[in-house]
Amino acid sequence: MGKNLLCNFGLIRLGFISLEYFYAEFMIKSSAKTKKVTYVTEEGSPVMVTEKASKFIRHMAEMSDSEPNLALKVLPGGCAGMKYSMDFINSDDVRSTDFHIDAKDVQIYIDKDSMEYVSGSIMDTDDDLMSPGLKIDNPNAKRGCGCGKSFG
């Protein structure tokens, strides 16, 4: 506790804006450590899906009058070289070569060419107020871009 007080005191001398920034960053870091994540996919699934992501996908499917079948693809493009593409598809459009992930109330389909890029990833929601939505934490990405929509 003394260390935090000393840091806060040092920032007070820099001005109110610096103190506010430090406090906000501290809260983000400390809340990230205590965040409990619940997965709806079976352990060992090549792409793990959180409960929040499953609920978000279901909600978006309902809003667009679509079946809760999400097609996830990796395509060339974006600022870092590769980008994600996600679309709702009908059950009739599922190909026999697509990899299927049962994520509770939603189904996720990944084409075989994209699987090598996303295997080991975690699909979650992004709580950022500026760009809420799905996010993919991809261990295969060697670099990303500032917008978070592409990787390389």
C-alpha cells in the first residue's frame, strides 16, 4: 500500500491529468488479474469460446434474423497482412470440409484453410466502449495492427 501512495504522490506533483491517467491504468491492470472467464467449448477445442462471446454471437444473430451459425475465416488483407472475416450462415451453407465448434447456443464453422491461422485462439468479447464486439486472442499472430482487426 505504501508503494501505491508514493506513486500517487509523485503523480500529484505532475498535475491532475497525470493522476487521473495513472489511476485509470492501475484499475485496468488490477481488474484484468481478477477477471474470471468461463468457456462454453470443450477443453481441447482448437478455438476456445467464452460464455460472453457465445451470448454476444447469439444476440447478434437474433438481431439480424439469422441462424446462430458463425463462419470464421482468415483472409489476406488488413494493415498487418491477414484479417478475420465473420458472417452468419444458414445451415444449408455449411460445407463438409468446415471445422465445427459447438459453443453452447451457437455453432462456429471454420474453413480448413483458416484453421492453421486460428488454432489455439480464444474468442471473447471486447469491452472497449470505442469498439465493442468480438475479439480473437490469437497466439499464432506474430504482429498486429493498432485497430486490432488484422494480424500477421
